[in-house]
Amino acid sequence: MPIVTPANMNFSGKNIIMIISGLPGTGKSTLANSAESPLSIDTDEGTARVKPEHRVDTSVCKTYEEILADIKAAEGKYKTIIIDTCGALIEYMKEWAMRNDPKASKKDGGFSLQGYGIIKAEFLRLSAELRKKFNVIYLFHENMTKNGDEGVFYDLVVEGSAKVCCWQPADLGAHLFIQNGRRYLGFTPTEQYSAKSAYGIKGIIEVPELADGEPNDFLTKLFAKVRANLDAESKTLNADQKKYEEALAEAKNLISLLEKPDEVSDCAKAIKALDHALTSEKEAMAMLKNRLAELGIVWDKAKKAYTWKE
């Protein structure tokens, strides 16, 4: 596999995995449906609670195998897969694991610790496969747990180690909440909720209420902003990379002309005066140090000047 330099890295076409969590009734499904060209995998029978004008094509499955089959059939037809909800998806995975791997079941019929390991591996595999073809929205219910004597923490409703591993493939994660009648997404983790910021999307962003007939496209616009930010980063890095290469080329030329101790100070000043970018100045000064070692030139503390090494 080829090694790619930072200047040649471009993530502007990257598919995005996002977690949205919130208490019941905060509008998670409607918000998820605002993503570009979505297919909703309704594992929690929540589509009926979405206003008809905001519903999207939906898969209603009875087994994990059916979910995988519908996702496969969606390739090329949809750009976003919504898992509504991820907690219910884990329950489907548990049944699947117990049917297909004896290690997933305890002798008393319960779900084993090894079974959670199987689910974790499958969840990460599924996320990686989904990202290749789709944007992905994982929806989670939340419940409130005590956080100290007075505070509360909004915890994801999901069983076992999936609560931890679900964050691993996610690019973005937001807590959806209502305050003073307005809805907000919190992308920066706090003492009250988990979240994940990236690509310039951070802090608290308001989710506007939808008027009748207004297009439901909040996440479509948000993901477009993510890609614009990634594209801008790439262009900035490309410009910096060009300056970096030019500065190093000029520094190499200056250093190649250095022959005597009394030329060192002027050479160092000329190197520092170059239009540097990234690590060019640090690398150029290291090149100068190596050149001095080759010529046998050292700094004499007593004379406070460069001299020939005795």
C-alpha cells in the first residue's frame, strides 16, 4: 500500500459517521432524516412518530441478517444509512450472535461475556463497511443518571461494551437537547453528556424548528460544511507544503555555499529570514548543523565565534 504525504491527503470526499443521542421526544429521527438521500433502518419502530412530511424510505426488519440484506440492496440508491436506534440494533446483533456462535450463549441461556466481544467486533466491522458506501447516522436513546450529589449525566441506552465501542468509528457525536423551547446539538463533551467534535464542528449548534413545507435538510448542510472544511484544510496544507519545499531548497543552496567559520552567522541569518512553513526552519537549521560538523566548524564559547575545530 503506498505511503501518502500530508500534502497529497484529501478527505473532502470522506463519508461521515455521526452519533446523535437524546431523550425520547427530542426529535432524533426527524433530525436524522435531514441527511442527504437517507434510508432509515427502523429497529425501534419509531417511524410512526415522525411527521408524514418528514418520513423517508424505511427498512423494517425482524433479524440482523435482514438488516444486512437491505443495506446491501441500498448500495448505489442511497447516500446515508440511519440506524434508528443503535441500542435496538445491538439487541438484533445479540440474537444473531446466539444463533450463529455457541460462545455467545451461557449454559443458562443468557448472553455471555464472549458474546459481547463478538458484538463489538461485528459493530466495528459493520461501521467500516457502511462508511465505504454511505454516510452513517447512529441514533441512541438516552436516560438520566446521577452525576455526583446534584448533577445528572445523560447516558446512552445501549447494553454492554457497545456503549464504549460505538464511539470508536464515529467522526462526530452530538447530544440533542431542548432548552427554553429550542433544540440544540452539543458537540463538545461536558460533565453532563458524551460528545465528539471534529472538522471544525464543535460547541453547541441550534437546530431550527421546521415550518410547514420547509425542507428538512439540516444534516445535509452540516455534512456539506464538514467537507468544505476538509477541502479548505487540504488547500491550506498544499500551500504550506509548497512554501516548505521552496524554503528547504533555498536553505540547501545557502548551506552548500558555506565554506569558512566567518560565513556561518550570515548563513544562519539568511536561513531564518526565508519564508518558512511547517517544519522547514527546524529542518534547515539541522542541515546547517550537519554541514558544520562535516567542515569541522565549531562554536568557541570563549571567543564567542565560530572557529575551526582543533
